[in-house]
Amino acid sequence: MAENTKSPKKDIVNRLSRIEGQVRGIKGMIEEDKPCLDVLAQIWAARAALHKAAELLMENYVKECLVKDQENFESSVEELVKAIKAIMS
């Protein structure tokens, strides 16, 4: 079975590029006086895409940084908890 060789960094950067396009599209919709509900739907879609990018970044952090850096594991966990609290507030 072939292993997925796509890097998490490349995946996140690609997602962010698509989100940039979504945001430019939203700006264009507002400039063209598109219906508010259509604009809101696109804003929610961009928000969901950002949320997914954040999830992937968090997953990568846990797999690549937290697990591999056993020497600083406790401080890395504290940083992760701080980040999660900031996201949730």
C-alpha cells in the first residue's frame, strides 16, 4: 500500500491559499451588493475552512512536535493547553 507522501505543511498552505481566494470572493460579493445571506454563507464556509486548517495544524503539532520532543514534553503540553484555551475563549 502506498503511503501518503503529502506533507502536512503543504496541505495547510494549500488550504490557506484556497481560503485567501474565498475571502477575495466574499469581498467581491460585498462590492457587487450580493444578497446578505449569500455573503454570510460564504463567510461561514471560509470560517469552516479556517477551522479545518487549524485542526490540521494542531494535529501536526501533536504528532511532530509534542510526541517527538520528549525532553520538553511537559512545557510543550502546557503550550498546547494554552493554545486550546485561547481558541475556546
